[in-house]
Amino acid sequence: MSPDVLLSSRPLSNSVRDRTLFMGRREEVSQVLKAVNFGVNILVLGPRGAGKTSFLHTCEWELEQQNRRTVWVSGAFVESAMELLDAVAFQFEVPRSVYQPGFPEVAVANLGAISGRREPVGGPAPLPIAIREFASRLENKREGQPDPRHWVVIVDDLRPEVGHALFGRARDELWSLPLVWIAAGDKARTADYLKPPADSFFGKVIELGPLDDDAAASVLRTRALGQLSDDVVRRITEQAHGNPRRLITLATEAVLGGAESLRALERDSATVARLRELGPSAQRLWEALVPMKQAAANDVELLDRVGWSRVRASQVLNQLEAAGLVESSTEKAQHGRPRKVYRIRSTSDRS
């Protein structure tokens, strides 16, 4: 196993090689396996860089050891509920018949759109029809196949609007499929993923929090092949705040960057100390801002991460700026007044 694989920021796969690199999250993996055994659909949420994809691949590997069939869909390339359903059907090798409404259906649908109705007046929408067809094709495929209760669909990087359309609006139709679903998304959009009626579709919500210090240190020692001293491991662990992507980024800089990277770590140690002096609110906002690199006080993602109002976020951002940890500039907005954007200052600029 070469260092370029060890220090790569790519997500871990479900290969035997990558299994040795996955650290921590054992309790969360156990929760997924238990929920699947009871036929419970699962929503996995975490901030950027939390290792959601690596976590899902670990769950995928564990499920396959239980002789369950898993199919994987990347939600990043899916822009509608119908596309997501088609992607799942393709993985099961039961693609639906191409459903294209004929002229009368199109005319009715257009009339429905003009009148404000969400579905064609003359009959069901295409998505429920496609789900029923998918269910029928799965039923026909059961002969000689594993029990369909052992089939698990994993959707990584699910877009909130797609998730709500499929797991919310089409929830009842989707429940007819003999499948267990595991979907993952950004914790900052939790309210969008769980907007009713999608909240009742997911019987289990698992949040991937920061790695604990022991797991973070294990990641660093394993990935860096022992080239990091205990002191450097401690510094990186403090500064990454349990974020796996940040751990790998800092480890790469420390291993490949030489003396200058170590001096940067020393400067970041001073940043950690300064944040402690400012208090818990400053630390919380800093941890939310680091993976984003920059944000305005009214950014929805930032506010969702910290759970504050815009006014409170603005107050703490100003504290960070006064302490020299962030810098601000004014950007022209598409509508309304210009907005003030705060950016993490580079380590070389911090005193």
C-alpha cells in the first residue's frame, strides 16, 4: 500500500485494502446494521468532510458479509426523483419501460399546471406509475434470487429536493417496494431532508459527529506510516476537531511540506489557544466555518451548522475578526445590498 493511497483525500471504498484504513464509527455502523435487520430506512447526516461516503462503503461491506445484496447510487448526478428511481432500477437490472406521456396526457398535464395542480387531472403522475412498474419487475425477478428483504439501496450525496420528492411525496408508493433504503446528506440541510412526510419514511436518523481523539490519532498514525511525531499528531488532532477530511489534509501538509508545514502547525496551535480564550461560541463558529472556508452571517448552511440567528452569527464573526482569525470583504449581491463575507485567514497571516 503506497503513501499516495494512504494520504489521498478520496473516500474509502468497500475493498479489503480500504477496510484497514477505516477508524472509529463502530457504534454508528452497528446502528445501521441493526436498523437494516429490522427493515428500517436510514438517513445518515454529517457535515462536509465527515466521511459520509467512507462510512457508507463500510456499511456496504458489512451488509455484504451478511449476504445482503446492496446497490449503490451517487445522488450527486441525480436531479429528480424519477432519475433516482431509474438509477436504482438500472442497478437491479430491471429498467422500466420508457414512460413518455402521449399527447392527450401532455395536454392534461399542461392544463393542470395552469390551474396550479401538481399532478395531471386525468390520472396519476408518472412517478407513482414508475414505482409500481418497478415493484412488479422486482416481483418477477424474485425467482432464483435472494429474499428481497435482503436488498439494500444506498444513496450517497442525496440532494434534498430529490429526497423529498421521492421519500416524501412518493412515500406511500415507495413503501410498497421490498427494499431497505440508506441515504446520506449534508447535516446543514437536515430540515429539508426530513420535511414531512419524508420524516416518517426514515425510521432511523444517524448523525456522524466528530471523531474522538483516539480514532483521530489512529487515522493519523496509520495514514502517515508513522512519520508524524506524537506532538504533531496531538496538534493535528486539536486543529482538525474530529473532521476526517481535515485530518488527512493536515497530515499531508505535515508529511510532504517539511519544516514550513510544522511551523504552520505551531501557528495553528496559537489559534486553538486563542479560540479557547474567546469561549465556546467562537470555537463552535470556527469549527463550522473551517470546512466552508468562507461565509456570510446570513448563509443558511452556516446558520444550520451552529443553530443560531443571523444576528448572533454576525456578532461572533465580528469577534473572530477582531481577534485576527478571520478577515472580511464586501461582495456585490445579485439582489439587494452588498453582503459582508468572512474568510479564514491563512496561517502565515496570523500572529
